[in-house]
Amino acid sequence: MPDYKDATNAIHSGVRQTQEQENSEAIFATSSFAYSSAEEAASKFSGEENGNVYSRFTNPTVELFEKRLATLEKGEAAIATSSGMAALMTMAYSLLSAGDKVVCSRNIFGSTVKFFSTYTTKFGVEVVYVDATDYQAWEDAIDEKTKLCYFETPSNPLYEVVDVQRVADLAHEKGALLCVDTVLATPALQNPLTQGADIVMQSATKFIDGQGRTLGGALISSKEIVEVFTAFMRSAGPCMSPFNAWVLVNGLETLALRMTAHSANALKLAQFLEAHPKVKKVNYGGLPSHKYHELAKRQQKDFGGLLSFEVEGGREAAWQVINSANLVSITGNLGDTKTLVTHPATTTHGRLTDEEKAKAGIVEGLIRVSVGLEDIEDIITDFDGALSQI
Ligand SMILES: *Cc1c(COP(=O)(O)O)cnc(C)c1O
């Protein structure tokens, strides 16, 4: 293919038309593939001849999603998984052995902490948590045993932004790999592989789908590293379904446009909330007042659709606002056309102890908003009405 730009690649890359001459991508809803002879089956199974064998190994629809995502993330290759957590598991079990160490940001998705702390330590892997924006802490924690460094940027729900190149340099100095979770930015707004990261982790469940319909995940990296993941996938099987891959291929086509629209709405809501007398603080990278505004501007094309804000009056006031809003959905998901709200302290971060919550900055008055694509005036009116109930 010629060297097309991102908007073109989002629509055309990876496409392989079948003899039916379909213009929309086909869904290969098949678990296995049939051959014309025993000889052909033997050579496909042995890998002597290229071709599909079984959908846990390869599936054309899933491959299309992988190719297109790899192109947009500026990686050599990608592997799709059944969910974002399945991508994390695939990476951890492929790369880590007993005696290895993981240095991980503390400011990450709750299930990621749970997975690292419970299921990798079980096999003799040490996990050390650091404050994501404390570069001295990264430097002190990364040693010769460290195999993997891991963080999210921007982080959920406080919108902390981590300097990718800076942590990548610290990791590479000791021979460790850096994996970055950019679920909130998506490949449309940030490409960590061009900023020093070795692996990108995506939950396609969020903005890549964009309409709250399917679960999916992916790891994007060099060919060499993705081959290691592929070997694990073939044996362990956390693969993406062809139907979900098809939904997500279509999600990628409109991702950049949607992220621009999510970002525009989120900025307007953030500005409204910042000026509201009942709001103590707004966490959104697009606000010049935000601690990480300059770094976000340097690393990202735009600021995305997720923000959080703190109201006076703790849990009672936060719940009052959430319960008084009419238009928005109360749900733990994010990255939907619909505006979604959640109370992190009692939902997404409810599993943390009070001490862990305090360390992570998850206060009782905090409300997270995944700003949707409704008319921004209606979204603001909804929050204005809800805030007046406190
Ligand atoms: C949702 C999410 C995940 C996990 O993805 P699933 O598809 O739900 O398994 C990981 N990281 C972040 C930042 C997320 O928002």
C-alpha cells in the first residue's frame, strides 16, 4: 500500500476483499478452516504453508483489526485479545518469569492492580508500585531484575500525565521494557511507540468501540515481541471473537472524528464545571489550570473525553449530583457516545482500602464523567441542574 495518512489508513488499511467482492469488510464467523486434502491440512498445521488453521490461531477478521490498529499505533504488529485485561494477562504471562520484577504506576485501573498483585506474584514475580509522576521513584525502583515497567497516561480518573520518553529512558537503561496503557487517549490522540515505549496496551472496549457494545483488547509492539504474545495466545486462548473484531474495525474508521468531538465536549464541560461555585476542583488536561496541561499538550493531539471533578460535601453531595442528573447514565464503563458518570470511591476504586484510596487521590467527593457526543448544551444543563440540588 502507498504511504497513506492516518485518516485514510483508518478506513482502508488491512482490507482483503474476498471473491464475493464485498465493499464492507466480511465477518469470518468460523472456528476452523477446511482443506482440499490431507496433504494441505498437514502442511498448514506444520506451518510449512501459510494459512488459517483455527480461530484461536488466526482469523481473517481479527487479523484485519490487528493490522489496522498496528498501522494507527505506528507499531509493526498487533495482537487482539478478548478484553483489555486479557491483553494485560497475555503480556504478563508471555514476558515474565519467576524472579523478575515489575515496576508499575500506582495510579492505574483497579483490575490491573488486582491482576499484578494477585496473579503475577503467585508465580514468583515481584511487583513494586510507584507514584507515576515521581521520576525519582521510577529510577530508584527500576533495577537489573526489572523486566517490565507499566503505567497509564492520561490516568483514570485524575488525569495525571506521565512523560513517556522519560520513563522509557529509565527502563531501557536497566534493560527493561516499557508498556503504556493509553486507553483514554487511543491511537487517535497519542502514539507511545513513537515516544519511546516498547508496547502499547489497549482496551478496545472503550473509545475504539465507542458505543459500549463489545469487549476487546490489544497489544501493539515490534514484530519480534508480538510473536512472543502470539505463541502464548495459541496455547492459552484469550482470543478476540470475529464478530467483535468486525465491530471494532468499524470503530477504528470513525475513531479520530469521535475523539475530536469527545474532546471538544469535554473541554466545554470542564470549563463550565471549573467556574461553578459548588465544584472544588476539575481534573482535565485541556484546562490551562491543570497540573499536567503542558505535558499533555506536548504528548497528545487533543485531551480526550474523560474528566473528573470534586464537589464540596463528600460522598453525600457526590451521590446527590449523580442521582439528580437525568440525561447521563450511571455506569462504570467509559468511552461511549452516551455521557456516563460514576463515583470512583464506591465503584471502580471500591476495592481499594481507605489508605490506598487516599494515596491514589480517590476522594469521596469525586465524580468521573466520560463525556459523550450529545449536544454540549444539554450535557451542561444536566450537570447544572444536578449541581443545584446539593
Ligand atoms: C477498561 C480499562 C482496562 C481494561 O479493559 P477491559 O476491556 O475492560 O478488560 C484497562 N485499562 C484502562 C485504563 C481501562 O479503562
